[in-house]
Amino acid sequence: MIRHPSTLRGRLTLWYTGILTAMFALLALTSVILLDRGLRNNLDDSLNTVARTIADSVRSPSFFGPDMEDSLQSMLGPELAQRFFQLLDPFGRPDPRVAPPRRSRLPLSEAALRNAERGEATFETVRVRPGSSKSYRLLTLPVVRNGATTNIVQVAMSLENVEAARSNLLLTLVMLAPVALAVSGFGGWFLARRALAPVDAMVEAARRIEAENLAERIPAPSSEDELARLAAVLNDMLGRLERSFGAARQFSADAAHELRTPLTILKGEMEVALRSSQAPAEVRQALVSCLEEVDRLNALVEDLLLMARMESNALSVPPKRVNLAAVLEDVAPALSEIALRAGNCSTVGPAPPLWVEGYDSLLFRLVFNLAENAIKYTPSGGRIEVTLEQQNGSAVLQVKDDGPGMAAEVQERIFDRFYRVDPAREGRGTGLGLALVLSIVQLHKGEIRLSSTVGAGSCFRVTLPLAPAASSA
């Protein structure tokens, strides 16, 4: 079964080859028909010339003299005179004044006889001998004198040369067909490649453009054709997306920044109210709960501001060389304490010194968020393991757990902002932990992958490029 090409280039090549094949077949058929018709017409013209010459001679009484045989051979040649010439009387019988042919008589059909009686010539394709495979072109021409048919002249010529020429042409076309198909296929592929090369360049450029680099544009062809208009439309769309993303990020940053001051004031007033000994117990309990919510809002605001700064490359300090092994040492005590409260075991494996270009505070947040998320969703008695190693010139950080795992539909959305796998179980989380992890990984030009099986735990794998070796002073 022939599969339909899956690419536009393949479909264009197929269409181009198919159309050229059809045109070649039509041209070949037309050539064969025209050649056959032209050769037959030439043969008919020759027969007509010979027959009329004989008819003009037959009208003269001197034609039937003793030199008639020599005259016929001089006009027709010995082969044609002996085998493919016949003179009949008006009724279709051999004229006794002419010696009968040495070979079989030429056939005379009823239609040709009736036409001769009316003074009309008849061209036919016949076989002189029954069962023979050779065909002949036969002309039956009446000899008219004083309005009456006095004789019937029959002249025939073999179609062997016509059929041979036609067969040679067919053979030549059949031999040229594979070459023509190969050339048309290669030509179609070459033309499709040339025509779609700008599209491939546009696809590669569009693939590189993400939310973090919407300022890039798709290269537009220099010509004023459909592809140039397509590139212009896509660039206009990217411009609108850039403005929309910029407005959304600016709004998030502005909103988060404006919330910091009232939240700080609100937290301070609640703490002052809690220090007052005159507040009833119910009021103090309500203030404690409100204070917890304010702290949660403060954490959410800080996360939003941090993500906005990372996405707009507006961090206050430049990146520096960071030792990931030192980051793991710093985060290990906090993870052990959180895991102990949750009834789990958290281990940070020994790691070699691996240096990356980035921000130590953000990398600390990266490891902490991943491990904290694993602790949160791993049932009591579970195990969380953090490892760091070097693979293929990159630092590979893995956070594994033996928790319940995640379904495929959850894995597709796990890095979305404010997405929660189980809101009732997540407690007071902001829903930005893994979204912040993704932003930190992208800021450090790394990759993060999740592999998880329901009932068999999860593993987050972060790959970060290593920093160039430090130059010696």
C-alpha cells in the first residue's frame, strides 16, 4: 500500500512527477498517432499517384500492346508489378488482356466494387493471403471513360515499414520513459526544495522564538510573493504577542510591587494588635489566622515579582559562577527538617564540585522547591533522594521520590502557574512552586524533565550547562 507523502515537499514532488508523467504519456500517444497517420497518408498518396498513372495509361488503346508488361514494370517496378498490381474488368474479374499475377489475387471487397461502379476510389487495409500477419494498404481505383467504368485498377503496398517505424518509436519512448520519470522526479524535488527553502527557514526561526525572546522576528524573503506576505503577517502577530506578554508581565510586576506596601503595613498592625494583652482569645486567634494569610500573600507577591524579573531579565545582580555542590550542602538541613516533620526521609547524595553560570539564591530555590514538592506529596515513611552528577558536559540534578506518582494529564500541566494536583491536600501553597522552578531553569539555559508512573514515584531531572573553566590570574 502506497502511503501519501507526509510533507509538502513530497506532495509537490509527487504532483509534479505525476503531471509530467501524464504529459509525457499524452505526448508519446500523440506522437505515435501522428507518425502512423503521416506514414499512412504518404503511403496512400503514393498508391494514388501510381494508380492514376496506370489508369491514364489504361485509357489509351496502345497500352494493351505487346510491350504492356515492360511498361508496367517500368512504372511499378518488377516486385510491385508482379505481386501488388491487378487490373480488373468493370465486374471485378481479372482483365484477360493482362497476364494474371504470379501470386495470390488482390482481394476485392463488395464495398470497393460498389464504389468503383459509382466512379469512387477506395482505400483499405487488407491481408493478401488468409492467415498472414502482414498487412497491406490497397487502393481500388475505377478507370472511367465517357462516364462509364471500363476497368478497375488495384495497387497495394506493404505496411511493414509503417509498422516498423511505429514500433521503433514506441520502443524509443518506452526506453526514455524511466529516464523522463527520473528527471521529472528529481526536477520536482529540486524545484520544491528551492520553492520551500524560505518556508523551512521561517519554520526554524519560529521554532526558536519562545515567550522569553518574542523580540526576534522571522526572516522575510526579499521577493514580494506569498511567502513574503506570510512572513510579514507572522511578524505582525509576533509583535502583538510581544506587546501582550509585555503588558501582562508589567501588570504582574506592578501589581505585586503595589501589594507589598499594604501587606507590610497590614502585617505590622496585626503584630501590634497581637502584642496587646487586652485582646480577647477569639480575636487573637483570628489575628493569628489573618497573619498567616498575610505571610502567604507576601510569599505569593515575592514569587510573582521574582518571576517577572527573571522573564524580563531585570534581576538586580549579574550572574556569577556557582558551585552546585555547595548549593546542595546549604539546602540539605532545611530539607531534612521538613522531611522529618512530614515523617519522611530526605537524603542529599555526595556531589562533585560542578560550576554553572547563574544565581546561587535562585538555584537554592530550584532545589528546595523540587524537594519540598516531593516531600509534600510523598506519604509518611517515604524517601526523597537528591543527587547531582556530571553527564556529557552538563550538570544533572535529580530529585526522586517513591510517592504515588502522577497521571499523564497531570504531568502535562504540572509546570503551569497556580495549577494544583490536589487543592485540598496542598494546603497553603501558592501554586507557583514548579512554575518558578521552570522559570529558574530557563533563566539558566537548562532543561527540566519529569518522569512519573502512578504508584511508582516521580523523578524531576534538571540539566544545566556547565560554566567555562575559570581563567587563572
